[in-house]
Amino acid sequence: MASSELRLNHGDKCVQLTATTGEEQLPVGSPCTRFKLLGRDVVYWLLMISSSTALVFGLASATLLGRVYFVYGGSRRWLYTWIECTGWPILLPPLIYCYWRHKTKPSPMTPTLVLIFLGLGFLTALTNLLYSWGLSYLPVSTNSLLCSSQLAFNALFSYALVRQRITCYILNSIVLITLATVLLAVSSESDRPKGTSEREYIVGFIATIVASALFALTLPLIELTYSKVVGKTTFARVLEVQLGIEFFASVFALAGMWVAGDFQAIKEEAIMFQGGNAAYINTLFWSAVGWQLYLLGGVGIIFLASSLLSCSFMTAILPVVPVLAVFVFHDSFPAVKAIALVLSIWGFISYLYGGYLEGREDRRVLSLPLTSNHGEHCSL
């Protein structure tokens, strides 16, 4: 949480006061010997590792299974849009546990909150639809590398909406990731899958870029929802926001399925799917679980840190997916794509190092000595 501690030494003990941003208050008189790692509590790192793990496994499995669906006979994009957001019921058990464990009640569904869930739900459904178009036309490796552009978009949206600073390192990462995207665009002829026309490839390319931009916009909007509407942020509130957004997104996706006639086509598509009906159901089910883990991990990192850090984690693991796609789908991996991969990784490292320097500077400022009104020396 965003809070700073004022510690006044008094003999062999210390009194711990708290300067907060309104999100969290620490108890007065707690011991100063609490174990920390890199300036953070161990619980913080456990939650960060859990969120990161959910994000990594969720994204890798969902992306590969999504391509399996389209390669092995699936073609209903609205259906897959619904799959990307319909896994929200798996969040109910941990949410109920949070209510019971911390003796809290659900947040009141105010008109403002309902409108926010409705708007973000529509934005999520549109993002998922565009991503489905991209995944149906592009190789997994190309699709994943294009999705790394979300870090550049998120840096710009975070600056505009939540006043996240753009340092020279973040600017460098934006330039590198943009170059990687341009390289993939100029090498499209050699990368196009068999049976995919040039027009379809271009549609998939543009749809993936736009989906990355919309997803990057969603993250700071969620961060604003936490700070401006939800108020005090707990893990239960994080789950509530995720449930609200995904519920409305699934409703929009169901409406799209009805208009596109997917309900009538599902039965025949399952029969024609390579591997049969069981493989069809398993592919869609585990893909839904993977997407929900991915989104939960991303939102968890927003809760623990910021939307920009969440997006950087997502970008960090994207290079893993193209490597897996080479083994699973035998995607081509020419030199141009390898250079784009290196540029994406370089851009992420540039951002990460810039964030490290920024955090170190913030800690240095907070550690500067202050003098209280009573002349007592304390550290911030």
C-alpha cells in the first residue's frame, strides 16, 4: 500500500507512526523489527509471486489452447470471446473465503459502480473479440510478439490517466517495442500461415494491435476504479471488481453469440473438431480457466503495485509463448522474428531497469532525515 512510516526512537523501543494516502493505516506501537525483503513484507512477496504465477501459467496455456481451437476446426470468434471472460465463477470460492475470513460484507452496488462495470465489461468484450480475430489468423508466435506492444500503450495511458512518470528508460522501451512491431509487419509475407489470405493476415495483425491498445487502456482504468470509487482496496475488493467486469463482458459476448448464430453452430462444430467432442469441450474449458487466471494475476499485481508494473509482467512472459509455439505448432521462426523477440525483451529490460532506478530514488527521498516540531530526529 502507499504509506510511509515515521519512526521515533525512544530508548530500545520505537514508536511507529504512519503517513498514509488514505488507503491503509498501520498500528501505532508495532515493533520495528518486522522482517522485510527489499523493503517489502514477506506477505507482499508471497502475494506477488502467486499473482505472477497465475499470470504466467494462465497466459501461456490460454494462448496455446486458443490457437488449438482455431487450428483444429473451431471458427466461432464470438464463442471464443465468451470463453475468454466466462471463467469468472472460479473467483467465487476465494471471494466467499475472504468475506468469511475477514468478516467483511460485499460492497454495495451503487449506480456509479454498475456503470463502471458495464463500461469496462463492454471494453473487455471488445478486446477479447479483436484478440480472437488475431489469434484465428496469425501464428501464435507473431500474435504474442504483437501483444508486447501493450506495454508501450500502457505507458502512455498510465501517464494520461494516473500520472505515471515516463522516464527515458520507459521511452526507450516504447521505441524498441514499436520497432519490433514494424519488423513483424514488413516480414508478414514469409510468416503467413497456409490457408490464410493476405487480407486475413492484415486483419489479424491490425486486430491484435488494437486489442493490445484497448487492454492497455483497461488496466489504468481499473487502477482509477480502485483509487476513486472502491476506496480502501483489499483482495476481496479486487475479486469483486474482477467479477463485475467479467460478468458484464460475458453478457455482451453471449449477445454477440446470439446475433452471430453461434448457439446453433456449436453442436456441429464440436462433432467436426479434431479429437472429437471431448477434446472440443476440454480445449474450451481449460482455455476459460487459463484466461481467468491470467486476468486475476494481472489485476492482483495492479492491487499490489500499479497498472504499468502489471502490464510489464505480462509483456515479460510473452517471449515464452513464441518459443512454446515453435514446438507445439511448428511455427516458423525466421531471423526477423528472432530480432523482434530480442527487441521486445530489450524493451522490457529497459522498462524494468528504469522502474528499479525510480523506486530506488523514491526510497532515498523517503529516507532523508526530517525534524519534528519538537526537535526530535526521525526518519521517513
